[in-house]
Amino acid sequence: MSKGESTMKSISRAVCLLLTTLALLGTPNCWAQGKESKQSRAVTQLIEKLSSKDEKTRVKAAIALSRMKWGAGKAVPSLMKAVSDPSKEVARLAAFALGEMRATEAIPLLIKSLNDKHSGVRESAAYSLGRMGEKSESAVPALIKTLGDKNDRVRYFTTGALGEIGPKAQSAVPALIKSLENQDESGLAKGIKTLGMIHSSPELTMPVLLNHLSAKDNRVRQAVFMAMGRMGSSALLATSDLIKILEDPKDSQRRRAAEVLGKIGPKASAAIPALLKLMGSEAKWEQISSIKALEQIGASAELTVPALLKNLSAKDQRVREEVLIALGNLGAKAAPATSDLIKILEDPKDSLHREVVEVLGKIGPKAGAAIPALVNLEKSKDRKLQMKVEAALIKVRVGKLTGVKTLTKNLSGDRDTRDFALKVLEGLGPKGAAAAPALCKLLRKSTDESVQERVVGILDKLGPETPGVGTALVKLLDDSDSGYYWFAYELLEKWGERALPALIEAAKRKSKFEIRSSVIDLLSECGSHCIPTMVELLNDPNRKIWKKALEELKSNQPESNAALMKVVAKHKDEKIRTEVFMLLMNVKEALPLLIKGLSDKNAQIRRLSALYLGERRIEKAIPKLIQALSDENEDVATSAALALGEFHQKSAAGVPALIKNLGRKTAWGRKSAVWTLGEIGPKAAAAVPQLIQVLSDKDTHVRSFTALTLGKIGANAPTVIPALVKALSDKEPSVRQGAVTALGDYQSKAKSVAPAVLKLLKDRSDMVREAASKAIARLDNSSKEVLDALIASLNDKDPRVVENAKVALKYLTRKK
């Protein structure tokens, strides 16, 4: 083979290897998937073997499936079926496997199996029900019955199952207590342990536990201590007996007794002297247990510190560590221990420098005497010790600014340095306020969720009242391109009104609308405090923002009315003035402002004022509304006319001005004047001549309204009726309808025009025919011609015409 061919083969092999590697890297789960597939195949095979005719094969399959536990879930149906297997060994193993798989769907079947003839099946059923814990609550009644089983092992596993179910097996306590009778030590210990795991019904359980507290068998006694510990404060009745155990130097369970007293808590304060004495024991675990118990009971520092200091020089390192933990938990109350702690720091061979430094930091300013020793340790080559010393010095020196500045620098350091700074700041509280900007900066830059959570926690502890925190968070809100601004938002939301200054500042900043909008939502929840800011935001150039502010003012309207009225009076933006004015239209206190609005420079406000005053029928506004009829703005004049119509006859003083408005350029202007004159009614008789002329208006609606109005006024019949008869021939149905309705309003005065009205009973327009059928009865003309026409109308296609014709015939024939 040539050298070139050899090289090419080497390259080819290398490329193949590279591609294979890349393929494997691209599918990192391929091995796991292969394994899963292999296991799945194995389960399928075992399920098949469960149906084998060979008993040994079925037994082996059940054993294998039980060992797979959660990985063989699809085998549950087959295992449930196998619980009824003719072979009791297979049935036992199947019931056992269901428990190992935590197959809760099998609970009803397992409950049923507690009655199986074979003790092995009953034993496995009880065991498996226990494996499912409190989910087996429904099995408690059946398990109570099984406590009386003849088989020891069945009773043993039944007892254990009730313990695993826990407090939800409370109903089993009486039966459990009874089952303790005539038990061997193993069964007795199991039953007592179960009572502790249920830890309910102390009035029943505690006498039993006390009865066995002095048992000779160590297993039973340990079960009693465990049960009492689980009972917690409910084990208070045992305090005196436990103290006796503490005072007996020969009792090997003094440690356990101390642990139980600690679990009882503050109510076991009578044990403090005995626990203090036990702290002087030579046995390591007795010392540790007494230290922890005194802490849990809440013994005073005056009693515990001297005793702890005696153990500070103990030979066992673990005991010394527990003493330091206890002193640290006492905080400033452990100040008397400062001199002893300093001695440890001054001993270069002592291995507990780090722990002692932490304790001094927790003692805080009262450990000031330790500052020289701490400063000396700053020179240590142990970096972690250095950081702990720095943290302690800051706390002992009451978080002086110089210390906080150092921490601020450390926030941008390496991981260990940053974590150290965060830990110190977590303990400093408000004293670390100067670090707020740096914390927010770290929040923006860090991608570590745990760091982010810690920073948010520190800022939360600082609170919005701490100078600089609010401003730092507001600046963070500006960083809307990243997702971290939500940390700031969530804190502000949590603080609510406490963060009012920061919320106000954030609402005014020129950040993204979405953020400002959310901030305004938070600000609005501060109630009346937010009103001045919302009013100020009405000046914002962003239309969405001032609209948002206006919405919030609207939601707080009862409280914001005074501010809103000032906006209407002084705001430069006419759109905003108009929007605010609309908000105030239904506010009783704003009535003077609304009457004044009829003279406003803004035509829209003048128009709205007129409409509102008319709608509310504010009579003292009538003179102003009459003046507004002459407004140069057509809409304002029209609105004023419509408003006056709401007062009916009370606005008669406006008739002269309304007559002038009959000559308005717009049809809407003329129509509004016509409608209002009709609402005024007979007192508008002076307008009849002009209205007759308007009957010839080019606008259809104006003509139809005019006809109706003439009928409502009901004056000058000799002049008006001919004009209305002429209008009956108008090409527009609405005009004809209005004219015939008006003639009906004149009643007997228009009796002679009945033939002209009768013609409209055959009009092509349904609405005209309907109006004519109503009007004819009112004309009081019962001539044969009229009656015949009405009878003919009974065949009209419009049911309303038919009904009106019937009514008219009934009325006219009765009159006749």
C-alpha cells in the first residue's frame, strides 16, 4: 500500500470517528432511551410470564416485577389479576409488588385481600397498604379489624400500615391500644411506635406511653421516646417522669429524655435545671441533646450562657460546635461569652475560628471588645475566614458605611466574594442601604436564579423606606429590554402604599408604556394618595398614559372630583378638558362648573353642558340655555334647543330664540328647534306662522317634525289645518304620517277634512295607513263614508291598521 493510500485511509477513519462522536453528542439521551426500551421489553416479558401455566415461572415474574418498583407501572393490571392466582405464593408476591410500585389504584383490591384465607396474602396486603401512606386512608376500618388477626406477622404489618397512614388513622388509636395487650416486646415496640406516628388523641395515647416509659426492654423504651417526641407539646404530661430520668445518672436513656423535652418546647420549662445539670455530663450525646433541648424550650440566656461556656472547652469537637451554634442563636444575649470567644480567636491552633467569628457577628455591637482580635484575623491566609471576619466586623461595628462600601465592591467580584457579600447584606438589613444600587446592578447582570432571588430578598428586607432603595428599583424598571425589571415591579407591588414615592417616580419616568401602565395600576391602589400624581400625568405627552391616568381618576372619582374640576378650569389641552368634563357630568358637586360650561371657550364643552343640563332638568340653567340658542357653533345651539325641550312648557321664554333657529342653515339645527317648540306645546303658538312656512322645508325630517309639532301646539286651526291637508300629499311617507297625526290632534276642529284623511287609509305606506286609522277616530266624524272606509280597512294586510280600524269603528258607532 502506498503512503498516500495509507494517509487517505487514516483521514477516512478519523472523519468517520468524528461523525460518530457528533451523532452521539447530538443525541445525549440515546443510551438512556435504549435502556428504557430494554426495561420496557423486560416488563412486557414478565407480564407474559405472569400468565404462565408454570407456578415457578409466575413466582419468579412476580419477584422480578416487585424489584423494578416504579419502572414497571404498566404491569399493575396484571399484578392485580395475579392477587387472585390459585398459587398463594404468586398471590402474596403480587400483593407485595403492588405496594412496592405504590399502585394506589389497587387499594380497594388490597383492602379486600385483608380477608384472604392465606395469611401470607393478608400480610402482603397490609404491608402494601402501608407503603402507600396516607393515600390508604380508606383502608383504616379494614385494618382495625385485621388488628385482631390470629397470625402474628399479619398483626405486625397491620400495625405498621396504620403508622404509615399517620394522623388520618386516628380512629384506630383505641384498637391499637387494646392490641398492645399480651404482645411480645417486638410487637409492643411496633404498636407504640405506630401510636407516635399517628400522634393523635393524646388523652388516650399518653397514659399508655407513660405506662411503658420505664419498660425493661430497650426497644420498647426507645419506641416510647420516639412516640412522645412526635406528640410534641401534647406530651407535657410526661415532663416530671422525663425529669426523673434526667436526674438518674444510671439511666442510659437520658439523651432520649432530653430530646423529648426539647420537642415539648416552652411548656417543659420545669426541666431547665435538670437539663443544665445534664449539660455537664461526660457523655457527648447527652451534652448535645441538653444544649438543643434548652434552646427549644427557650431557656433564658442568663441561665444557659454560663453553662454553655463551661462546655466551650469540651474535648469533643462536635460538642463545642453545638455550643457555638447555641450562642449564635442567642444573638446579642450571648454578649457575656465575648471574652471566652476572644480567647479562642487568639489561639492560633484552635480549629473553630470561623465558627467563633460568625457567633461574634451575630452578637453584633455588644461584641465590640472583639474588634482587635477580628482585625488581626483579617491578615489570615484563609480567604473564607477573611470574608467571615469582614462580615463580622461590619455587624459588630453596626454596619458602618465603610464596610458597606467594601461589600458593594465585593458584589462585582468572583463567585465566592459575591456570595460572601450577599450573605453579609442578608444579615445587615436596613444598615446595608448604600448597597441598593449595586444590588440592582447585580440583578440586571446575573443569570443565576439563586443570586437573583437572594438579591430580591435583601432589597425586600431593606424595604422602600430605606433611602436609595426605591430609586434603585425605579432605575431597574427602565431596563425593559431584559426580563429583570419584573423583579423590581414585583417588589413594588408587594410593598404597595409603602412604596408610594417610588411608584410616583416610576410613573413619571419616560420608560415604556407597558411598564408605566403597570406602575400606574399599582399607584392607583394607593387610593387618594395617587390623585395628585394622576392629575399631573394628564400633562404627559403620551396619549396612552394620560388616558390611563384618567381611567384611574375615574375609578376614584368621589375622591378626585375636586382635582378634576380644577383640570377642567385650568388645563391647556382641550381634549383632556373635554374628557374630564365628561367624567364630571353626573357629579352633583360639579353643577356650577357645568352651568359655567355653557360659556366655555371649548364648543364641545358647551355642547356637553347643554345636553347634561337638559337631561338632568336643571331649571336654573334655562336662561343660560336660551342664550346658548344663539351660539355661533351649530352643534351647541342644537344641543341647547334639545335641552330646552326637556323642560317642556317651563322653557316657553325661549320661543322667540327658537323661532330664529327655524332659519338655521343645517337641517339638524332647524329640526331641533321644531322638536322643542312641539315639547313646549300651546305656549309656543307664536311660532305657528313660521312653522307653516317650514312645512315646505327641503329636508324630509324637518317637514315631518314640523307637522307633528303643529299638532302638539294645536293653535290657529283655520290656518294650520289647510297647510296640514296639503302636506298629506307630500311625496315622503314620514311627512304624510306626521301631517295626518297632527290633524288627529286637532280632533273635531279638523272634522271637515275627514275625506282627505280617508284617502290615506289606502296609502302604499304601512305607517301612513296606521297613522290614518288612529287619526280618523279622533276627528269625531261618523259619516257613512268614514265608516265604510274603516270597514274596508279591516282587510288591511297590516295587523296594526286592522286593530286601529276596529277601535275606531267601536268608538264612532257608539258615539253615533
